[in-house]
Amino acid sequence: MSLTSAATLATLDKTGPRRITDLAVAEGVTQPAMTVLVRVMEESGLVERKGDPSDKRVTLVCLTEAGASYVRTRRQAGVDAYARLIDELTGDEVEALAAALPALLHLAELESHAREESDR
């Protein structure tokens, strides 16, 4: 799976159903490229298209259960990989990493807010 496909699935998991145009902007690709990507993921059973109840002219892209499961599995694999790497650190390095957690969490919050602003 391409990084853009995985990122698109993660975006849908985080934000819920989105228009193709919104997904294209969020992932930094053209609308035609996102349309092709969505079609491939739809054929793979990872996403589905549904009508927008607030605007019958609009189609939204939604995660299927298989898509949500893929995102969860991928995230857990990342957690497991970091856990294995952290196990290889010295005690002092683990303490330094733990001391940096508040700053890292703040960075993640800033990134999240910046992304929300760019999506508007």
C-alpha cells in the first residue's frame, strides 16, 4: 500500500467521512489522483462511498470495517516497533525520552491544530 493510501485511511479514521476534494487537499494530491486512489481502495474493500445526508449532491468517502481494521493493525505495528527499539535504550536514554514526552505531546497538539486550520 502506498504512503498516500495509508495516510488517506488514517485521515478518514481520524476525521470521519470526507469529500474526495477535501481528502485531496489534506493529502496534498490532485483531485483526479485522489479519485483514482479512492477507487482502488474501494475495490479493495477499505473504503466506500456514501451520500451526504446534508447535501444529496455530495458523495462522501468512508472507512469500511476492513479499512478501520487496517488502520488499527498498522498503528499497533508502529507501537510494537517503537517498544522494541525503546527496549534497546539505556536507562538514561529511557529517562531522557520520558522527560521529553510533554514537549513531544505539545508538538503533536500543535501539528493537529495546524492541520485542522489548513483543512478549513
